[in-house]
Amino acid sequence: MCGIVGYTGKSSALTPVLEGLRRLEYRGYDSAGIAIPVGIGQPLWVEKRAGKLGNLEQTLDGTSPQSHSGIGHTRWATHGGPTDRNAHPHLDNEGKLALIHNGIIENYVELRSELEAKGHHFVSETDTESVVHLLSDARKAHDGDLAAAMRDVCARLRGSFTLLAIHSDDPDRIVGARRNSPLVVGVGDGENFLASDVAAFITHTKRALELGQDEVVDITPTSIVITNLAGDVLPPHEYEISWDASAAERGGFSHFMLKEIYEQPKAIADTLIGRINGFDAHLTSGIDLAHIKKIVIIAAGTAFHAGLVGKYAIEQWSGLAVEVELASEYRYREPIVDRTTLIIPISQSGETMDTLMAMRYAKSHGAQIFSVCNTNGSTIPRESDAVLYTIAGPEIAVASTKAFITQLIAMYLIGLHLGQFTGVITAEFVAQMHDELAELPDKVEQVLETVEPLRTLTRQFKDSSSMLFLGRHVGFPTALEGALKLKELAYMHAEGFAGGELKHGPIALIDIGTPVVAVMPNVDTLLAEKMASNVQEVKARGAVVIAISNGEVPAANHVIRIPSTHDLLTPVLAVVPLQVIAYEMAVARGNDVDQPRNLAKSVTVE
Ligand code: AGP
């Protein structure tokens, strides 16, 4: 959702704030704004513009004020359209207090009526503006103590939020708060940072502090004080950011997504380090496996597709029943969940609200939580009993690629680990599978070396109105993932189907020239034979078929060859050409690859 940055220190704030916003723009790009104090007690200098950060940057020039603190925001609109007026920061009526917000304030209507009745004048349609007026009154009630005011205000808010505020009476101070929405502190030398994500300040410091639920943080260049809403000072939880600053740069690639596609071999290798060939014994420490009768994987979007693949592997190897649930649906159907249920939330960001709420629901009913996450210190792992971190590094492009592939690896590691625990698979089998896993980085590299013709081929379909993806077994979730990638990047109608379901309806969609991608990785299997029949069926009705396979597919018009691997591991190789198709189609159609319309990387609202 929105990206938030605060800086107070020795530099001119405009530079680190804009640099942070640039790195956080993946979180939302409907509008952007910045607030900077220009003199004690003076109205703040505020600039904000609808559209991407570039629009805001164009309005800034050498005459923009120099100041040692400031806050900035890049927005993904919820309440109020993406206009200049609705862009953050929002101001109190004196223009001295500025506030930026990520999340949704559910009780903003009642707050707004109350504040309007008191004489506050509103200028936007946002939920956020109610908070800045409320904070303004609370600050006065606390004799200018912004942190105390923030604590009072948070206690009155319903919903989810990260808030940052700055007042020109105390220009070096920035106060932040969070509930169900991310906020981290960057600890510098004579300078401190607040941001939605460490990427915002990674070039300045690798020291970060976690903030818990309903905590308020008060920073100046030389101090950081964290309190709960009662005002008790809390000990800081510091951690070192392991990501390299260059990981958050495009590094010569035309888009982050392309770079991230090419980083997949390394991401897989890094995720396997210390977890295979005898080093996996502690994978689930913290979890009481002996009493687990059922596993429920909860996730959203691409992570959900990783979970679907996980079901095949975990059930087959462990003999434990696995359900995979869309996080947004899970808690609203009163699912059967108790101490014997192991919940596996999968989330790249660790902040997806649907996943977090589903997980909390299960936890409150006694379930144990073993999360799979890519973001250290984020909320989902913090609230879990145990975590398996994927080591994909920062994923900046909105469309998930390397995070997905490492989530698949996590599923296999968990399946093999549980299989040993239940005794369904032998140590020899596990060793063999670990060897197969260890070969995947090279095999993905091979796929990447041979996808060039696919890029030209994809462009032939740039004007198609629809593209269909077919697969069976683990090829089915792979097909779903291929379709999701294409939708979000190419804005093209796309659907993934189980091959066997075609005849039950979807085949009616096939017309002359409809492109169909058939995921049929291992040719010599029964499933590939069945898929070959599906290919014949769609081709007979005019479809142009691109098969993803390790061998010849005579019925297909085009074959993209991938190396062989164990059936359950094939999504790792088969998904790569699908990512390339989506990427190339987006480029061919002139779309913004890294920041597709209407989307945001981390979805922190329900
Ligand atoms: C995938 O390309 C998406 N951008 C989206 O579906 C994403 O996977 C989903 O929102 C879940 O995010 P998470 O992994 O951060 O929880």
C-alpha cells in the first residue's frame, strides 16, 4: 500500500526523503507528497502531486527549502481519489502539523463529524485528514507533546495504520505509530529514519529497530524512544539488515522484474543454504508436530499458488492432510481449527492484511503458526510460533517472481521435513530429493539461457484479447500463476485451467488464434499424455499452443524446452517461461512493468 518515509538528521532532508520514496514507490504510486519545516512555528512547506513520484520531483528545483527533517509519502488510494488534494501529507488548519498515513481509518466518518462540529475545516475526502485534526487538538491538550498526543489519538482510532507526524514548533522531531501496518526505524549516526520498509534507508544504515503493534516512536537526530499506548517506555529490538544496498537497485536491467527473474537461481540457492543434506533437523523447532492432524496453508495471490503446489508435495511426502485457503476468505467461513491444526501462512511481505487476519483468527482458536516469509521483522513472522524465511532478497517489482520461486522451495523443504517426521518417506528418499533441489539453481539458469525465442514469440500475441493457461497436477497451480502474472502486467484477460476441466466449459473460450500455454513439463508421464490430448482438443478448435516441456510435443505449435526434474519440482522450472511471457507482453503493450496500474506490492488493507 502506501510508502512512508521520515528523516531527521544532519543532511538536507529532501534528498533522503525523496530517495526513500523512490525506493518505496513500489508500494503505491497514485500520488506523492512531502512536508518540510522551514522555521520554528512557521507553516510547513508542503508539496504534493497526483500521479507518480516523478510528477512531484518535477515541481522541485533549486529553490526547494533546505531543512534537516521531513516526511514523505507515496500513495495507493483508498478513501478519496488520487488527486493533488487527497495526496498526503495532510495538514491541520494552521498548516504547522503534517501527517502521513498508510492503512484505513474505519471510524473516520464519526471523527470527521465530531471535528467539523468543533470548527475544524476539511479540504480532502480522505480518512487521514480526520487524524491530523484529532492530533492537532490532542497536541494542544498535551502542551505540545506530539508523542503523548499520538498515543491518545491511536487509542481513538479503529482500523489499520502507520502514521508519521511532524510539527514546525519542534522541527527535529518526528513521531510515528503503527497498528496492523508496517513501520521500521533506521538507526543512523546523528540521523534517524522511519519508513514502511528498510529499502527506504538501506543506503544510509543497516541498523533497524522493530516496532510492535500499537507502539509509538519518537525520533530526533540523536534519540529514539518507543512507548506503548499507555506511555511505558519499551526496550528497542534491534536487528541488522542483511540485504545489500545494491539488491534494491535495477543494476543495468531495464526493469526490476527482469532483474528479479534473473536473480532466481541465486534466490533458490540462498534459500537452500543450511537446510538440506542433513541440516534440516531444526526447520520446525518451536512447533509441537506430534499433535498435528491437519495443515492449512493460507495466502493471497501468487503466494496462494505456491501454497497450492505445497499441498501436492506436503500431502504426498508426509501423509498429512493439507488444505489451501485464500486468506481473504478463511476467517469469514468459521473454519474448523484448533491446537491440532498447523497453519502455514505464506507471505513475501509479511504484512498482507488478509493473511495476517486469517492467521490471527486461527491462532486465537489454538492453532500453531509456522510462517513462510521473505521479510525479516515483519508482522506475520513476528506473530508466528516458528518461521521459515525465504532468502529471495528484496523484491521491488509489484509482480512476484523470485519470492514465488523461493516459496515453492520452502514448500518442498517443509514437505520433506514433515515426511521424515511422520515416517512416510525414507532418509534415502529425502537425500535424493535434496540433491534434486540442489540442482534447481543450475536448471533455472538453463531455462533463462533459452527463453530468448519466447520473447519474440510472445510479441506475436500482443494484440490478442485473451490467453489461456492449462496444466494438470502441479502444472495446474503453475498455470494459475502464469495467468495471474499476465493479468497484472499485460492487462490482458487470462485464465488458468486444470486440463481435465477444459471440456466442462472453458473450451468454449477457444477461438481461431487464441493463444494457449500448456504446462506439461515431463513428457513421459501419464499426466503429459493427458495434457497432449488437451492440446489436441484446443488446437482442433483453432488455438495456437505453446507447450512448456522437457521434450517434444508434436501437437503443439511451439515448444519451450525446460530441463527434467522430479514431477513435484517442475513448477520451479515451468514458471520461468510464464514470467517471461508476462514480462514481454507488458513491454510489448507499453505497460509499466514494475508498477502495474491499480496494484501495490504490499496489500495492507482487507
Ligand atoms: C503477485 O504478483 C502479486 N503482486 C500478489 O498476488 C502477491 O503475491 C499477494 O498480494 C501476496 O503478497 P505477500 O506475499 O506479500 O503476502
